[in-house]
Amino acid sequence: MNLAGRDLVTIDDLSNEEIESVFTLADEMSDSIGGQFGVCQGKVMASLFFEPSTRTRLSFEAAMNRLGGRVISVVEMSNTSLAKGESIADMARVVGSYADIIVIRHLWEGAARVVADYSDVPVINAGDGGHEHPTQTLCDLYTLKKERKTLEGLKIALWGDLKYGRTVHSLAYALARFGATIHFRPSPGLEMPEHVTRKLATEYTGRLEKYDGPRALDEKGLFPLDAIYMTPSGPHQLANIPAVGLEIELEKGVDALYVTRVQKERLGPESRLSKKGYPVVDRKLLREKGFEETMVMHPLPRVDELAYEMDADPRSMYFKQAARGLPIRMALVSLILGAREAHILQTKKPIFARKVSYPAYTRDTGIRCPNRVCVSSQETESRYIRPEFLIVSTDPLILRCAYCEHEIRPRYIASSKWHQGTAENKRYYAAKGSMISRINPDNIIIFDSESAAQEQGFKPGRRLVETGAQEGEKP
Amino acid sequence: MNLAGRDLVTIDDLSNEEIESVFTLADEMSDSIGGQFGVCQGKVMASLFFEPSTRTRLSFEAAMNRLGGRVISVVEMSNTSLAKGESIADMARVVGSYADIIVIRHLWEGAARVVADYSDVPVINAGDGGHEHPTQTLCDLYTLKKERKTLEGLKIALWGDLKYGRTVHSLAYALARFGATIHFRPSPGLEMPEHVTRKLATEYTGRLEKYDGPRALDEKGLFPLDAIYMTPSGPHQLANIPAVGLEIELEKGVDALYVTRVQKERLGPESRLSKKGYPVVDRKLLREKGFEETMVMHPLPRVDELAYEMDADPRSMYFKQAARGLPIRMALVSLILGAREAHILQTKKPIFARKVSYPAYTRDTGIRCPNRVCVSSQETESRYIRPEFLIVSTDPLILRCAYCEHEIRPRYIASSKWHQGTAENKRYYAAKGSMISRINPDNIIIFDSESAAQEQGFKPGRRLVETGAQEGEKP
Amino acid sequence: MNLAGRDLVTIDDLSNEEIESVFTLADEMSDSIGGQFGVCQGKVMASLFFEPSTRTRLSFEAAMNRLGGRVISVVEMSNTSLAKGESIADMARVVGSYADIIVIRHLWEGAARVVADYSDVPVINAGDGGHEHPTQTLCDLYTLKKERKTLEGLKIALWGDLKYGRTVHSLAYALARFGATIHFRPSPGLEMPEHVTRKLATEYTGRLEKYDGPRALDEKGLFPLDAIYMTPSGPHQLANIPAVGLEIELEKGVDALYVTRVQKERLGPESRLSKKGYPVVDRKLLREKGFEETMVMHPLPRVDELAYEMDADPRSMYFKQAARGLPIRMALVSLILGAREAHILQTKKPIFARKVSYPAYTRDTGIRCPNRVCVSSQETESRYIRPEFLIVSTDPLILRCAYCEHEIRPRYIASSKWHQGTAENKRYYAAKGSMISRINPDNIIIFDSESAAQEQGFKPGRRLVETGAQEGEKP
């Protein structure tokens, strides 16, 4: 097990042990930043940032330079051939022939995966739209570890914009894998996306309980508690907590309050809602709400959600999180470039993740990812990418986009097996009926609408005809 | 003969042997990219890109870094003093006092020449508007040489936007010098500019035959064959080819189909015309049109003109062209910086170029380059640049702008000798009459209009008066 | 006395001896630019340019690279988290944890001070709006020293845009400290700001004489002479110069004519005025106006104010000024990074500056800096910065903004001592009355308007009531 040559597109590309090995090396390097010069001599990093960045880009570039390596940078799409209509796949292939490693930030969700797929060199995702930001998660976890001495069994409240905040998506997965309890406290309208909570509920061993906003908590002036994720091996079985128990649980406080900025640049119709009542985290709030011993974390940049008076407070971790980006990225880059070897301890620690293997759906039956910033939805990219989904549920039928992980619930199905030989047997059925259980996942054909099915030569199946309007398309 | 300290503004700044010597060093360096670190230690490259770029800028910067040199970059005009109205001459002088070599891309045609004229360090043209792009040509020729083992006597079809595609201008000159046959297959409205075809016809030893689009070829669905350039020492004398013979000649296929993108960012009124019927190069086209054994080349970025299915095809060379930009630019930069010496073989190979020396025209008689993106047409630059032309033909009278090479056909002439002493003798004549043959090129005075001539104190000459309206200015 | 770890925000952050020590090292380094590679190995410079730059940024980056150090760059605000609403204080803290030194240019006046206050590493101001540009002044002084062999007692004419030209502000302070005579020849409407002339008059030992534009000089076609600053230890006592004597003084010529560009990007209502009659400096002007032996200096970029024919003239210093930016910045950076030690000669040369210590005014009584580009006026920055002023005069009452140095003349005062205990004693008075002399500066409370005073619970003082409308607010 080695990190050399590996891509880091989502935080789940690294195992728990590998994450710990990055931290071990970061510890070593931060003790002697100046002594690392030359570790990556002769190596070239392509730093491709197509969205604004200060911390991430500068710490990656400083890291590479402090390792003695070199950096070639792109900081704006309009200065590149992407502005002439080039696809990111072409860019990835070309840049991969000049550099030894690519660091990419892009506004399209799934873009880093495409770059990794098409370039010959390892790729690090430095943020792909609202999807993931795995190296920020490494900085966050490293800070938690430094302050709490362990990553196991922590209790963390995620606060603010959980919908578009890519850092909290990557962080939630990582926390789940280390057996954490997570309190979701979104700003109204900016709740965790369904695909994130479903992933937490199905691919990790913990249990996710959603609430419709317990009023008692709301009255305290905090964001409503939207959901709790709790690892069953932990001391508190969520199932045992009645309504009153929950409040007790909450009053015990959390290890860290992870505050996030409203990602104004990504907001859609939630825009108006989210601005209202976004509470400022300050000393008063921490005192009143039982966060006296809670670390305050923030991936930065902050805008109005975190008071400047917190800066000198010993509980504030956000400048430490940012500063630790340097040793973390030095360690990560030198491991991926194979300039240093990972010391991966084979521990007997439990890993709170499940191996789940969903069937893929790759037939082109007109289904498109509904996410308008998904890389697969872009005109330049759809020249070579085919939409690709995982069937993460059949009852109800839910597809997850293989690029951006957004979900879609298609309404009609058929089987490739039934109609073999006879056109008359080409029939489609409602996805929510019982027919789906009779179809082998390898044979399933999925349509988003009746017209899509009919365009491909399918006729309504018997049940669909019988039940009529109920199953038919709504006008 | 040495490359140290030399400028590379047009591809003709390098002789055939010098081009081969760059390739020899590129071969050596690509065998050991990692071993070149330190070759340019302590040297600084200024990488000035005022038009979007991915491949060219990043490969130049990666090249300098892999040689152990350093790079200072500018990637957008608006971030520099050019935005405050500074001339590129001033910029060139100043940057030349900080860096050891300048690489410049600019949208103004002739800009690289100005930078080379005003800076004290060697300058490489990384693309000046629609004029030239000599280092792309080095990548193209290097790829042809690697694949065909020779640069002599190749047969190449240039395809697409031949008007604004700077890469095909530089490439056509280089191919001509190596004795190639070139098929010009422009997208309608985007034919090779007159100044390029005239240069090919007069400054190289081959013969250029233009067509008004042979219908038979058109029906095949290819771009009309607009012209053929053929080196006479080659086996096929163009003069011997009748109409039927031409078709046979064409059916023999070409070594490479050099596809180009429509340069949308430079299009003028041709904009509408060019989009229509731009055929996509895909496997089907290659199969049907007799290009089975043809290499497919493209300077990239591509947009819609080259199908993604070609990427895995062994005939596709475009990613190789791009990847070879690294060793080519490493070799070129180290030679120009004098960090490596060129091994220039004195071969007895023929050079298919003619020494042509055109008289210069530098008098300020109101003649301006008609090209609105010529560097000499810019307000900031006209403060110090005087328009300068070469008299490339006297019958008809044609001037070629010394900066961008665009042509102008002025309509009136006079002689500085005739009127010496007597104002009465200050007479101007029609450029297309016989008077021009009586004027020594050193003495010629040229006007674009009768009013320009009269403003400078000249009167209509006798013949102009006699012939009257015919010679006079059209309303 | 050492420069290691020091900030350079204004030119007065360096003593005369320290300036000379930078020049000594610059001399040494310019004799062997190539020999400096490695001096700053392993060090990282953050080069943060939020306004366009060619010379300053590229020479800083080239300097760091030629010292063997590394550079991480930001060249546009829109590509950073500042675009997401981050404060520069947050940015400074974070970047200071990645780099060893920060070079910052920003359009907000006082921004470099804020960055220096909040980052843990030394900061060099590379231009903060129209405020200061100390490293340009080092290039200017270095050029003067190289050409005149001394910095003492020079006579310099400052020409053009003295209002927004940050280079002339820093230069004027430095010249004054070295005992220079300065002729101020502003373009109409672009006179030196009051805060600069007041500082010259009060913090340096020379005497400043202002004129209302002597006509005789105006007729010569020069810019009107607006003011003269003359160091009393010099041979010419300004006090002794009657009107005729002044003209003789002026006709003796100056060592250098320091020409500046109109800073179009900063112009407000003066815009129309300034363009008119901005005379071009060319050979004719130098000949006719008695500048035959005068050096022509310019910080560049130039636009129209300096003729290209001057470029080859031996009196022209502007390209030398620019070129000397390289050794100057190499010396400065290596000294501040502690990679080289300053050899500071303890001379007995006089220093023409006064130690002045103004009382600070930091109470929040609603007074705001009137400068709309002051860093303290920005929404993002006012979250943590409190307005801060120096009381530079009490008769009349003048506050100087501690960030941008712009002046404000508040109209009402009170004392914190008088009203202790009794609300009835909370009275405010006119600032221009005699009451101010009775208030200890530590106790003074200042208001910009009567309404501001009343909002804070103060009532009009007796004298204010008696004098009534005269002292009251104008409608």
C-alpha cells in the first residue's frame, strides 16, 4: 500500500490508515519545514485553479516550492484554451505531458474525476464546485487530531451552508469513517444534499436520524438541528434516545463547531432565505449555547458568520487549520510523487465504512444528470463523456450521477431481456411499481419520461395501461 | 553558426540545419528529461502571454523549470502597465533588464518583432495574432520527422482555417523549405492570405497553383482544394498534371492531414460563412476520402472539427505534437540561452528557398498598414514605430507591411529625383501605368490617394491628367 | 540596527543610513547578479498584486528568483478569496503562514499597513493606492546617487500628477530627509495633497513655501510652480528670496526633472482639467526651459508626457531607474529576509527630519476617514479595523488618518474629563473656538457634526449656544 501515483479526487480515495500516514509525515515536516528543500527537486506541479482561491492554491504552491519542486500555474479559465472551447479532458491530457502532478480546482462538479481519468499523472482535487474538497478535510482532521490527540469518536457540529459547502461534504464522510457523531445544523434552505445523507446512511456503519427541526432547539437561537449521524459502536445508541434524551445529548456539547460561509456564488433560489437569520458565531453565542469548551473551526474565507473577536480566543482553530495546510500539502504531494514513502501502520482500529457496490447504469436512454454544474452537463464535455450513473436504490428507483453524485429519480423502466426477438415485447413500466423487482440490474433500461421510452420504440406495459392516469405522466 | 542570443520571431529565423539541430537536442533531452535539471540554473525566463494559452505557455514554463531555470509570468494584459497605456516597446526594454529571455504571445501581428527590436535579450514569438507561431511549427515538424524519419519531400494537406490560423502560416513556409508538397484545403472564406501565398510563390523554389475549387473534389464532401504548392525537384511536376492527373495526384493521399480550428476570436465578416459545412474529421471521413494511411495532426485546442473517437486511433498525432512541445522547448530555450551548444550538421541537402531582397519603403507619405491588428496600427505603438514596408512587386505595385506582412496596393507614385530643385516637377502618376518602371526603387514615393499626394505638394502628372477619370479616384 | 524581519510600508520606515546600506549591497549584487543564486534558497516570497503592475512585480519576482528563492503570486483580486468578501487581514494572516515575506500592492490606501499588522512575516509595500510606493523611491534615489555621487542637497523638480502619484509622495519625504530642494510643478488640479505638504512642513527641517502660480513662469509654458521646499542648511535661504530672486533660483536649473503620468485610473472630478495642457517633455522643452543639464526621470509607465525621442538622450534616466529595480529589490529582500546583513555606516551626516509625536485619537465618535479608497473605509475591513487618527494640529483642528494619511477637519469637540459624574456637563463646543486649548489631548472627544455629538448624549456648550447660527451647522 503506497500513495505514489495515486489520485485524490474524493476523501474516500484515502483509507483511514493512509490519512494517518499523511499526518505522520506532516508532523515530521512541520518540525523542519526548511529541511524539506530538495525532496521534490526536478518535479513539476501544474496548479490549475479555475475558481478563486487563496489558501488552497498558495499553500499547494508554497508546499511544492518548499519541497524544492517547481510549479506552473493557471489561475483563470479565460486565460486558457478552455476559453476557446477546449474540453477539460484535452487540457488534462496535455498538461499531464508537461507536469508530474496536477492540482485542479474547477466550478464543475466531477471535473477533478475527469482530469484524473484523462491525464497520465496523479491528480489532486482542490475543490470541484459544491462536490468535494478532500485536502481541506485533511487540514480539518489534522487539526482535530492535533487538538484532541485522536480522530476516533469525535462529536462535531456542522454549521451553516451544508448544501453548497464542499468542505463539509468531504468532512462528513471522513468523520463517519472515524466513528464520529455529527450534528447537522444547516442554515435554513441550505441543508445537506440528499446524496450526501444517503451516502452517509448506506455506505458507513453509523445511523442517520433526520428531524423536522426540533422546536426546543430552535428557540435557543441556534440553527435547527436537522439530523444527527451517530456511529453505533459509540457509547450513545441513537435508537435509545427519546425526544428528551436528544436534548440532553445535545447539551453535552461537541468537540468542534465547524462553521461555514454561505457560498453566495453557488446559491440558486435559496438565496433570499439563507441570508436571514444566519447567526454570527461570537463569544456570547458560545457562552449561551453550551459551547464553552468547543473548538471553533472554519475552512475560511469567512464573511460575516464568525466575529473577529474570536480571533484571539484559544478555542479558535481556523488560522491553525489554514496554516496546517502547508505541512499537510507538503506531506501529501511528496507521498503522491513518490518522493517520500508512506509509513502506514496496520492498526486494528475499526473502520466505520461498509463496502457497498452499486450496479452501474451506462445505457444512453436520454437520462441526464439534473445538476447544471455537473461536468457531464457541459456542452464541451458531453462531446466525449457519456452520462453514467449508479443505481443506489430500486425502491424507490434512484440513480446517482457517477461524476457529481447528484441524484435523479427516473419514472419508467423496461428490461433488455424481455423484448429480445419480439418488438411487441418492448414494454415500459412505472419505476415505482412491482415490475422493477423482476428485472436483473444488468438488463434494466431506464427512462425519464414516457415520451423518451416511446422514442426508443417501447410501448406502455399492461399495468401502465390498466392503471392509466395514475401511473401516467402528469401534465 | 550558433543559436545563442538569437531571436525566433518567424520560422524563417532558423535555417533548415538549425531546425534539425534543435531536434537532435530534443531527442537527447526527451531521453532524459530529469537529467536536464540545472542546465539553465540561475537563468530567468519572462513568459508574457497576452492571449489565452494552455499548451504553449505551460510547456515553455515547464521546459524552463525542468532545465532548472526560473520563470516570471504575465498572463493577462489587464494586469500590467499595458492596461495603463504603456507601449510594448517600453515593456520590452524593462522586462529585458530583468530576464534573460522573453517568450511573448500577443494579439497584435508583428508584436514579437517589436519586442525583439526593443529588448536587450533574445525573444521567442509564441504567437502574434494571425501572423506566425514558429515554435508550434517546430513541434509539428518534429512530429513529422519522428513518424516519417525525414522532413524531405513530404506531402501535407492543410485543412480548415488557413486565413487566421497562425500555425499553418509558419508551417507552410517551413514545409516549402524542406521541399514539401502542400495541399491547401481551406474552409470556405478562410483561404490562405495573399501575403502567404505570394511569399510561398516568390521566396521558395516550389510552384504554387491556385484553383477555383475543382468541383469533382468538392462533391466528395471535402473542402475544395484551393491550391497546391509543389517543389519542382519532387517527382511530380505540377506543370505536367492536367485536370484528370490532378485528381490522381490527390488520390495518392498525403502523409498528414493538418486540421485546424476556426479561430473564432479573430473572425470578421467571414464569421457566418465559415461555420457552415466545416466537416468533422472522424474515422468515416478518413476511410471514405482516401486518408487511410494519413496522420491526423492538429495544433490544438480542437473544438468540433476533430472527433473524439480519433483519440485512440494510431494515426492521431495531436497529443504527441503537444507532448513534444516539452523537449522541443527545452532544447530551444537552452540553445538560445547558450546553456547548450547546437550541433549543426553541414549537410549537402538542398534548401528549397530563394534569397530574395525586396527594397524597403520607409517614407512617411501617409501609407498605413490596412491590418487593424497590426502592431503598427495601434495608438500606443504608433508613438514610436513608423510604418515600414517592403516593395514586393511593382507590376502591380504591392507593399508588404514589415511588421505583420499584410499587403497593400497603393495607387499613386512619384519620384524624389524628378522634382529636385523645381516644385513644378513634383508630379504624381498612377501606380499601374508605365511610369513606375522609370523610377529607381530608392527614389520612389508612394501615395494611397490623390489627396494624400496633393497634401504633400504634388500635382497630377501629365498622363494622369490626359487619361482623366480612368486613372482618377473612384468616388 | 538590522533590516531582518522589518516591514517597509512607508519610506520613513528606513533611516537615511539604512537606505544607503541597501544601496551598498545593491552595488555589490549588480556587479555579480549571477553570483547571488542561492542567497535566499528555501525562502518563499508571496507576491500579491491587486493592481496592475509590470516593473514592480516582475522585478520583485525576478529578484527573488535570482537570489535562489521561490515566489508564489497573486495577480488579480478576482482570483482570490477577497472576491468572496474576505478581509485583507485574514488574507495576510493566512499568507503569512505560507511565505517568508509578503510583497503587496493594493488599490486601498493603508492596505500595506494592515497586511503588516496582521501577518507574522515582514511586508513590503509595493504601492497602496495613491499613498506611497517606497521601493520605487529606493530606485529613484539609487539612480540619483549613481549619477550625482551623492544624495545630499539635490535639487529636484516634481512634475505632473502630484496628487495621485504615489511615487512622488514617497520621493518627496526621502528627498526632504536628505536635505534636498524640491520644486513642485503639478499639472493644474493635481497639486500635492495637503497631508503631504503638511508632513513636509512639520516633520522635516526644511521650509515649504506655497505660491499661487507665479505668472512669469507660467508664460514660459511650464507647469506653474506651485511650491518650493527648501532645506535651511542649504545655501539658498528661501526666506531671502524675493519675487525676482525666485526666478533666478529657478533658472539655475535642477538636478532632475521627475516626470509622472496622470494616474487616470484614480482621477475624480479633476479628470477633465488635468488632460488639458499637460506638456510633453521632449528635447525642445528641455532646451527652451533651461533644463539642458537636467536628468529626466520617470517611474514609468509613461503615456504621452515623455517623448520617445528622449529615449536615446543621455539625460534620460527612466530605463535605468527601471533596470536598477532588480539589484535594489535583490538587496532589499535579502536584507529583510536576513539572508544578508546590512552594513550600516554610522555617519555624522545631518538628518533633515524632526522627531514629531502627535497624539492619537482612537475614540469611536463617528468620525470616518473621508478618503473613499482608504482601507478603513471599506466594508470588508471595517469589521475589524477601528478608525484611528493622529491629531496633527489643534488650531485649526486637523486629524490625519492613521492608515492613508488623508486629513479631516472635524467641527466639534468635548472633553471626557468635564462631564465625569454629571450628565449635565456633557457639552460640546466648536473646534475652532478657544475651548480646545483647555482640553488635554488625552481627554479630547471629537465630533464631525452636532447631530453626532447629540447622539452621544452631548448638549451644545454655552459658547455654541451664544454664538448661535454662526457656529451651527450649515444647512
